Amino acid sequence: MTQLELARKGTISEEMKSVAAEEGVAPELVRQGLAEGTIVVPANVNHRLGRYCGIGKGLRVKVNANIGTSSDFSDVETELEKLRAAIEHKADTVMDLSTGGDITAIRCAILEASSIPLGTVPIYQAGIEAIEREGAIVKMTADKLFAVIEQQAREGVDFMTLHCGVTQSAIERLRRQGRLTNVVSRGGAFLLGWVLHNEQENPLYEEYDRLLEIAREFDVTLSLGDGLRPGSLADATDRAQVEELLTLGELVQRAWDAGVQVMVEGPGHVPLDQIEANVQLEKRLCKGAPFYVLGPLVTDVAAGYDHIAGAIGGAIAAVAGADFLCYVTPTEHLGLPDPDDVREGVIASRIAAHAADIVKGVKGAWDWDRQMSLARENLDWEGQVRLCLDPAKARKLHSIHATSGDACSMCGDYCALKLVASFLGAKEGKP
Ligand code: SF4
């Protein structure tokens, strides 16, 4: 039985208890959210996880880190290093987006090493195998695509991005829309090409029940992909994007009816003033299914700093109700990230997620900041390092310019906190 089916039966599973303990909430809250579809717990029956992750209403906002090879760089050791960087900096999940080298071997190595849930985009492997075998993605058969999905599910992949909403009708709407940047999703592009060339409906939509059967057997959480997400501010919230979301809303209902856990992916590039509307639209059309946003990036011109553009968008989206943030790294739009980029991306998204948790009243979020402020007031440097999101970086920056006193080198002898403490006395307590 899937976690959704167990929850509906009134059972509180070990996975639900573990999520509840991690979040500091009642197990019943997790069970109820699962039963209603507002929470997912990606946990393939074939993947032994060290840490279960609940995503959705009433829980801490979660962060995903994308890793994976490309056709230019396909070293498995580097990917494992990225995985370690993501876990060390407390990403909640990782996605293996490998498109280069031995994709199956790389995924299996990552799965084996990952203590946190792993996601994939199976169309990458299916499309690339079609190129290797038949010379073109458009030669991929529906059977081969579903065989790859089943293979990955059997191996233990916990959640999968599946672009079921790239339908003939949505593609026609995209054509009539006349976008600035047509399609920026790799999976969306693969499927669009396949649908147009073969003049057939998207198999992930046409044979959705087949997908649901596989997902149910292994308790794979579906992450309904936004293959037509905007790739520029100019295309945000347009008719093609919204049509795809309408379809995804219907598919959410069908997943629930089949006992399958499901969440929905969202944009992309979105101006600040449209982010809240995008979240509300998803929540309404998809009946509260968890929303997994890719950024969103609030400007198109931040290349080199897109992790910051993504964190700004992520914070606003999360405050508005988005549940899960896909990180963006400094190399977005420019190249494949390395382990340092992974660290920067995870931390940027965790800042966004935590900033939202504070104002959403997530348990412990406010107190964390209080503890940090107390450590600052007391010039407790060990406490400050321990409490910050990236302790190693904080320690390094603090020690670069040493001072003789107990302040930092920013103001040295004229440390405001120290001066005022000499008049008003130090604050009680240690963080
Ligand atoms: S020296 Fe300045 S920056 Fe450093 S702790 Fe004191 S007040 Fe803060």
C-alpha cells in the first residue's frame, strides 16, 4: 500500500511518525495531510532512506538540489561529491538529472549513496536511449518510455517528474500564443518534438493509467512537470502555461483516485507581482496538492547570480503557499554546477525556505532566529557559527581578519554591542 492509501485507512506508518518527529508536529497532522493529498512523503518501497521527508501543508518548506551529468561532463565521482555537498548543507531531496555517461549506473550509485529521497526525470533516459538506438528521440516508443519508468521505479526512485500535461492541445495553444522563449524544459522539449513528429498524443497523458499502476506498485510520488513553464518574464502566466496546469489539476485527481501520491511543478521565470497568483492558481486548480516551484526566477538578467534571483522568488512563493523549492545555482543558464555551486544553491534556497517558515509560524523557525540574535548580542562566536546556515563559511569569514578583542573586525574597538553592554550589561542566557 502507498503512504496515501495507508493514511486513508487511518494507519500512521513509521514513515509518517518519522516525518512528524522531524517536524515537531503530531503524527496525526501528517496522516491527515497525506489522506487529503496536501502532503506527500516520497518514499519508494525499494529505497532505504536515512531521513524521511514530508512535503506540504503545515510542514517546513523543503529544498531540492538537482545534480547529474551532462553529455559534456559525466564523471560519477563528481556527482557523488555533489550529492554529499547537498546532504551536508541540508537539502531535503536531490534529483538526478543525468543525461551523459552510463545513466543507469550513475543513478544507481546516487541511489545507493543517498540517504534522502531521490527524484528523476525518466524521459531523459528514454529519449537518450532512443537517440542511441534509433537515431532520434522521436523514434522512442511509448512501451520503451514506460519500461524506463518501471525500471527506475523498481530501482527505488522516490519521485519522478513526468510532463503529462504537454498535450496536443497545450502545444497548439503554445503555438498560437507566440512566446518569446518557446520551451525551456528539456523534458517538455523532448515530448513536444515527439508529439508533433508522430502526430500522436503524449503517451504520459494518453496512457496515464499505466503510469499510475507503476507509481502505485512502488509508491513513487508523481511530480507532474511543467514542460511549458515560462523561460522568460515575458512568457509568465500565459495561456500555454495555464492550459498545462488545468490538465495537471485533472491528473492530480486521477492520481488520488488511484491511491498515488502526487505533487505539481510550477514555474520558472515569473515577475514578483505574479508569483502569489501562480501559487493560488495551482492550489485552486490542483485542490491543494503540494506545489514544487523551480525558483522561480524574478528576473532574466541575473546570470552568475541566479541562485539569488531564485531565492527571492522562492521566498515569495513559499510565503504564498508553495511547499517545495527547487534550488537554482550560480551556474544556471551558463553551465553544469560543481559541488561548490551545489552548496551555494542549497544555502540560497534554504534562506528562502526559512524566511517563509518564520512568517508561516512553522514550529521552531522563529526561535532559531532568536537564538542567533542572542548569540550576537553576547558576542558568542561559537554560538553564531553553530546556529548559521553555513557554519564553515561563517567561521572562515570571521577568521580572515582577526581582531585582538572579542568583537569582530568590522568595527573592532568600536563594536556597538560591546560598548552598549558596558553601559547596560550583558544579556542573560546562552543560545
Ligand atoms: S564589531 Fe561591529 S559588526 Fe562586529 S559584532 Fe561588534 S557591532 Fe557587530
